[in-house]
Amino acid sequence: MNWNNADEFFAMGGYGLYVWGAYGMVTLWMMVEPLLAQRRLQRARQQATAHASQDA
């Protein structure tokens, strides 16, 4: 595709809302997922520690 100006580029031939929305959602998810993974890891460690102390 050839874009003559920035407005045409961001409009993406009429699909700009879909395209930029998809990029936005992926970017948001890529920022949130590491935080969620860290929380899951901490919870798993706490559960493992609690389970180990019950067995002792």
C-alpha cells in the first residue's frame, strides 16, 4: 500500500480502528502478563512453603 500522508497511514484503508486496536490490546497484554505471572509464582511459592511446613 502507498500512503500519501500520516492520516492515510493511520486510517489503514478504513481498517485503522481494528489494526491499531489489535496492536493496543497486544501491547497491553504484554505489559500485564509478566505481572500476572509474577503473582502466580509468588502464590505457588507460598503454597509450597505452607505445604512443606505442614509435612514437617
